[in-house]
Amino acid sequence: MILSQKRVGDFVILRVGESRIDAANAAALQESVSALAIKGSIKIILDLSSVLFMDSCGLAGLVPAARCLPAGGCFKIAGLEPKVEQIFKLTKLDTIFEIFSSVDEAMIS
């Protein structure tokens, strides 16, 4: 999985550089988020602006990744494309995750 990260203030922005998150790469994403939490990064923004397709494996990988953060941590999702956003709404994951239209918006909220 192509991932890049940068620290901006208290946040670590993890950007997915792939157009798909599915069974082939969902575990790698989950491991990356978990590794950040273990290293002490408790404010994570997942930038999905390049992702055009996400299947149930991709969605399922986000839940444990977000839950591994220590108390006081936050896991925000930014930049959902319309089709991916629709999947979050259909599965009601938009009620579990904080979702923002951009990384900048996620940082100020």
C-alpha cells in the first residue's frame, strides 16, 4: 500500500496514495494506523482523497485501527470521494467516524 505521512502540529496526516482500499491492502492500512498509535501519535487524520473505491474489507479495517488509539486520541477521516462517502453512509460508519471534506477542515475541528 502506498502511504505517506507528515506531522502538522499535534496531528499525523496519513495519506493513502492508492485508488482502492480492498482485501488486498486493508490489513496494511490497519497496521499503519496501529503502528502510529503505538508510537504515541494520538491525533490521526486519514486522508482518503485519492481513494475512488473501498470495499467491506477496507471499511472493516478502519474500525479496529481507530479503536487502538489511547484515551484522548482522535481518528478523523478526510477527503472522501462521493462514491466512497456513499459507502460510509450506507454502512452507517459516518456515525462512528468523524468525517471532514478536507484535511484542513479536520485540523480545525
